[in-house]
Amino acid sequence: MTDTKTKILDLAECYTQTRGFNGFSYIDLADAVGIKTSSIHYYFKCKDDLAAALVERVRKAHSEGFDNIEVSITSPKKRLEAVIAFFQQYAVDEKFCLCGMMVAELQSVSPHVSILVDLYFKDFQAWLARQFKEAGHTDAKRQALSFLSALEGSLLIARVRRDPKLVREALRGFLKT
């Protein structure tokens, strides 16, 4: 990836996590990066292309991160703690999960982006289900869905209350695996 493309993606990710995907324009990105909007269109013909690139990038990064957690941490409980700490950092940074934000704005993205967001959550839920299965839960898929739902919801509440500790507090019950 070129430096300019990376800068655009980095900034668009930050804006999406703090303002929402509809909370910024190519003009905002161009001004912040110090380029013309036509340069952004060179990399991303339309904003939907940018949305797809953002979701794919986060999906890949999180998948690699979760795989690293799985390899480096032997206990399912400790793995879940690592995931909670990772997402809690979003609340500390006054950000929200990029894919969660995309879901909130789903009506304004293309079906293609919607499918990519759904794949992100399916992948994440499958990873969580493996952790719960390894921990001995009989209904690991349901437990994973409950964890994922609580995680996304706790990020919202932590954001409005400006209290990142709420993320861990909301998920504490899942750590009794």
C-alpha cells in the first residue's frame, strides 16, 4: 500500500470510529491528509469502496490479532480477557468498533459492504465460540453471540457515559468459564 492510501485509510478509520462513516467526507479526508479529493478518488472511486476497504482491513487485522491471542495464550478465559482489554481500549480512546459503527449506519452502505460487515461478525463469533467450546460450554455458539452482543452494547454505554471500565464490567460474567 502506498503511504497516501494508508494515511487515507488510517484517517477514515479514525473518523468512522469517532464520528461515524457518514460523519465525514472526502473533502474532510483530503484536507487532513493534505491532498486533493481527486487523489482520494484515485484510490477509492466512491465512498462505498472506502467503506469496503475499511471493513476488509479491520476484519483482517482483527482475525490476525485473534489468531495471535489463540496461539500465545493457553487459557480460554485469558483469551477472552485479552479480547475485552483490546475492545476496552476503544472506549479509552473514545472510539467505537468500526464494524459496529457500520452496522449502525447499515442503511447507507451498499449490500456488498453489509455482507463484509456480517462476515466480520460471523468470523468473530466463530472465534469466540471456539473459546467457549474449549472452556467446556455446551452451547458455545449461543454463548459467543451473547458475548459479542454484550461487547458491542457495552461499548455504546461506555461511550455515552465516558467510562471505559463498563466494558469489562459488562463482560465479567463471561470470564467465569
